[in-house]
Amino acid sequence: MKLNQLSDNPGATKRSKRVGRGPGSGTGKMGGRGIKGQKSRSGVTIGGFEGGQMPLYMRLPKRGFNMRNPKKHAVINLGILQKFIDEKKIDAKKDITEDVLIESGLVRRKLDGVRLLAKGDLTSKVNLTVTGASKSAVEAVEKAGGSVTLPA
């Protein structure tokens, strides 16, 4: 097979409708835009305009707050951490840092840090150093005899 022999599957591409090309085409004369008015002209920018009435997006109350640059953390759960320890991908006797988690393949990339969550069970005694952790995750690690170190 050569590059010039490649072709799309039948029906994969559709020719664009050529508007305003005579009465026989079915979309001739006004090209499906109706008669007169702003919408029949080119360069229409109506958006949320409601003909002088107060637009809906201005009538509704605004609530809440969305950060423009929120922090994104890589998330690990206790159950998966225990699984990696059982499979000998992570050594529980050594301190477990974010770099160790990346080398083991548990975390693909740090992003803004690694956050520990309490889903699953942890039975190994581990010393973790991560960016963030939930209260229940810290309690579960300390219950297993380990410790969680968070930056100040």
C-alpha cells in the first residue's frame, strides 16, 4: 500500500453545502437566512442580546467563586499505596517522598504536589512526605504506626 492509495471510508466526509448558488440548489437567493433583518446580514454578533430587555445572564443572581488558577494535585489513595508496597515497587522501610512515588510509577507527574487520601486500607508502617493529606488519611497512617510529614 502506498500513500496515494489511501482513501476515507465511504460516508466519512461530507461536502459542505454551497449556499446562494441559484434557485435550483434549494438554498439559492437568500441562502436559508430568511428575509431582511440583522440575522440575515454577515457579521452578526447578537450573543445574549434580547432586544433591549435585560438579558437572562444579567437577571440571574451571581453566587460562588471560581479561582482562575486553582492548584491541581496528583492524588494517591492509601489502598493503592499499600498495593505498591505489597508488590515491592515501593520500599516501606525507607522514607517515601514524592520523587519515590514518581519513580515507582504510582504518580505520573507531581503537578502542584501530591495529596494523600484515605480510600482503602494501609497496613504497612510508612514515613510519608507529601504536599497535602486529608485528616482521615493522616489518622490511618498513624494508626498503622507510620507518620505523614507536610510542608509548613
